[in-house]
Amino acid sequence: NHLSYTMKTLTTTLLILAVISAEGCFRPEMAVPDRVKTPQPKDYLSAEQLPKEFDPRNINGINMVSVNKNQHIPQWCGSCWAFSATSSISDRLRLMTKGAWPEYDLSVQNIINCGGAGSCYGGHPSGVFSYMQDEGVPTEGCMRYQAINMDCNDMNRCRDCTMGQGCHAIQNYTKYYVEEFGSVSGEENMMKEIFARGPITCGIADPQSFKNYKGGIYKDETGASMISHAIEVAGWGEENGEKYWIGRNSWGNYWGENGWFRIARGINNLQIESSCQWAVPKVPEQRKSAEFRSHELSLRIKDGCVDESKAVTEEVVTSPLPHTYLTAAEIPKNYDIRDIDGVNYATWNRNQHIPVWCGSCWAQGSTAALSDRINLMRKGAWPAVNLAVQVVLNCGNAGSCMGGHDSGVYKFAHDTGIPDQTCQPYEAVDHECTPENVCRDCNREKCWAVKDFKQYKVSEYGRVSGEEPIKAEIFARGPVSCTMTVRQSFVDYHGGIYEEDDSEILAGHIVEITGWGETEEGQKYWIGRNSWGEYWGEMGWFRIDMKKNSGIGSSCGWAVPIIDF
């Protein structure tokens, strides 16, 4: 009869809900494949770079985490997967922008409605990151959390409502995206990811003792191992010799330590070190704080971009060196290729670290010097030439994204020649040396090697050192590339005349030196171009004291371009 059918249906529904509830809100079967584009911190950071403690709730006295949430109100909803993912992204955005306005309070309800990553019966954080990469996610101001499953339509993506007239869909609103996302596991790898780029989300078991947690360093003694919940791991610490993770839950501020918790670290308690995910928010470089950019640079340049094993000792010198025929009286007190009688002869600025990190300073500094010399020798005539750094990486045999030496670039330019960047754009990766990877063209179906293209060569090349010989070389024939030592203070440089101090030495580096100057007080300085983007230093350039010079002047490379066009 009808009553019997209704009871059976109700019983079946309750059983299904019980099974779903037992599985928890973290659903491993709903994970999506990683989409990793750039080297991960676990691949380029060393354990020595990690601090003993790291807590984004207190970075130099400033809170860098977003507000706490409660997934279970206004009613129960198994959306931990969405809360852990959005809180980790919101916190990364705060870290990257030093907490600058606006607040990034991402809409969990939008994700439940349209993300395809789960529902109130569970999901997976990687699906959130996939949705953010493909579609983008608005803030809570578009779609408030209601803790229910809703259909995906325009109204349930972003809405506004009017008294007496109902609600309507909003079409023009801001969405936030991620560049890439992936997985990480293991204590040290997790620490590297968090320290370099911010909080992560992890799956954990959640036995009753965890649900009852009130404070302190939690440690499960039962061996609970079925991952059924997702939380954010934001940092770590140590107390009385006991290591712990710092985590954020989504069960309200009245749970745990004001919504947060500490759990034993290094023993995979509750499986917290076995299944974690991360994503890199898409933030315009101008929105990143100077502190975060310095943090990124400090971590990435630790191994340096200079490989002395690639240095070329031979020189090809066929004409008198400028310092042998120019006197000190003939060299001006100030010289800057960006302003010679009101004309700029410097070519475009560089950033070796995009679209991905690459230790190519040796190729950037040398090709910038050559490009500028070509422009100077041709008096700024059309066409401007910007040599292809990627071809040097692919075929120059002078180094790789793990480092190299500028002397090898000049030898390559002498022996083979370098095309301009319209043959091969900078990709910041190491490719094999093939005709297609020297100069290519593509249509919708395929790419192929271009056979007829110009390679720019040099007639001679060598090394120069010392203040007066370097000035003479630059004044007579154009910029040079020079080795230097990078200290933390140079990474943090924002402008003015840099003076080397005793801060931590991070790495070796190669830059372009294009001129010099002297202040009214008599302080002499070099003018240089770096390859870390225009948001570093003085629009990508710098001035450095000639005495406290980080080694600039001890070894510089030069080459004379052949002007046959």
C-alpha cells in the first residue's frame, strides 16, 4: 500500500544519507588531476630555508588570514571540501597582497551550486581549484552561504534582490582565478609549499576525539586513518620539543582554539600528511606587496643563476681595448644610455622568472647588453633588435634554467649568431636544440622551422674589470654584463643608491651595467638593469655604490656586434 511504499522510500533515503555521512565530506573519488605549470617549492627550496615556526596569523604583528567560517549553519552541510579550499586561497591572496583591500571572501555557495566539485554530501578541494581555473569564483557578496544544494543557473551564481520585486541575476561581477594547482604530501614538502606560497588544504580522519577537541596539541592514539574531512593547514610550530601543525577547521569559532587547532607534526597523525592540495591564485604583479615579491625572490634565487663551470676562458680580441686609448678626462662624470642627449637607447626590460621560474640571468644580462649595443651602434634606427634569450637556452651550450655564464653567450654569438625574439619567444624552460627551437612559425594545425631568418653575430668578445676600464668600455662601445653577489638587502631594494651590507648572501647573479653617475656629495655609482621585472627596484633598474658594489666590477663581459643591416 501507499504507506508501506512511503516507509520503504524513507528508509532507503535514510540509509543513503547514513552511508554518505559515514563517508564524510571529503570524497577522494572526486579528485581531479593536477595542473602544474611551474616548479614547486619542494623542488627548489632546501630544508635549511624553512623557519622553526611559521604562523600567518602573526607575521610581524599582522594577521594575514581571512575570517573563520562554519559549514554547518544555517543547517548541516558536508561542504568542508569547499571551505578548506576557499580559505586557503583567501589566505594566499592576503599573503600575496599584504592584506591590502579588498577582502577576498570567496563564495562557497557559488562553488556548491556550479563548481561540479561536490555538494552538501561531500566533494574534493581539487575540484574547487579546477573550477576556479576554468570559470573563476566570485565573493560572498555575490552568493551568500545557505548550506544547501541548489541548481546551477545565473541567479545561483551571482544575485541581488529588491524589496517586493524578488531577486535577479547579476551579469557583471568580479571573479577570482587560480594559475595552477596540484598535490603535496609529507612533512617537509608541505612546509616548503606553505612557506613559499601560503596555506594548503588537507584531508584528515576525524574521530570523535577530534570532534571533541578543545585546545592544545592534538594527538590521536587510536590510529584513525579513514580520511573523511578536509581542513586548511596554514603553518607549524614547536612547543616544549613537540612539533605541531597549525590548522583551521570550518566548524565555527566555538570549536577548538577559536576555530583553529594544533596537531602533532611529522607522524602523519590523522593522515594529515598524506593527501594535501594547493593552488596559486592569479594576482596581477602590481597587486602583490613588495614584501611578498621579496619573499618569492629570496626563495627562488637561493641556488643562484651563475654556473662557473660554463665559463669560457678564451677571448677573441681583434681591436684595441677602449681603456688603452681613452683617457680619464675623456670619460664624462655621468653617463646613462637611457638619456643620451634626450634619447633613450635601452631596449625592453626583462623578467627571467616568467612565465615560470628560470635561472637565466646569465643569458638575460648578456643579450640585453648586446641588444643595447646594437641600438647604440645604429643610433636608434629602425628596426630595434631584442635578441632571443630562449634560443640561447636551447642551443647556446652556455647554461640552462639552473644557471650558466655570460661568457658562453658571447662565444655562441661569435660562432653561430642569435636571432631576435620574434623567432623564439622566451618560455623560461630548457628545450632541445632543434631547427624548430631556433626559429619557428605556426598555423592552427602545426609548427615548423623557419629557414630564412637573420642571426646577429659579434666580431670579438672578452672580459673587463676595474672601474676605469669598465667605464671606457661602456662609453666607447656600449653596456657590459657583470657578475655580482646578491644579498637579502638587494632583493629588498626599492630605489636609491644601493650599498652592499652584511645581510645574508643568497646567490651569485649576472646583471647588465649600462652607465654610471655621481651625486653632489661625491658618491659614485653604477647604473644597472636587472632581469626581475619592472616591479623590482627602479622600474627593473638599479643604482649601486661603486665601492660597496656587491662585486660588480670584478668580472664583466663584452662583445662587439656586427652591424650589417
